[in-house]
Amino acid sequence: MKRRIILKFNKLFYKSFNFWLGFIMFLGGISLFPAVAPNNPVFSNWWWINLAEFLFGLSLLIEGLIQKPKNSRK
């Protein structure tokens, strides 16, 4: 028998530490996009670190917005 995992929207997302940490990291990673500016080397080490910060922040945002089902045994 298959168990279905149903993910729901977390209505109390603003109380989640992961959401706010992801929000700050997401905003910090937005500076990645104007990376093609004069005198700015694209694909430098800092660019890759900034990309990783942006993606990790995005994953934390999504994790904070989704409510995970609680483990319950029937």
C-alpha cells in the first residue's frame, strides 16, 4: 500500500527561523544578477559563492512555506 505525502501551505511561516534566514540569504543573493557589469569578472569565485547563497536561501524559503506532515502511526 502506498502512502501519499500531502504538503500544505504553512500559515505560520513568519514564525519559522528557516523562512527568515532564507529570506535574508535570498535578498543577499539578488546582487548576483547585475554581475555582467564593466570591470566585474563573471563566474569568479565570489560569483559562485553568491549563486550558492541565493539557491540555498531559495530552498529555505520554500521549506518555510511548506508544512510537513507529522509522523503519525495508525
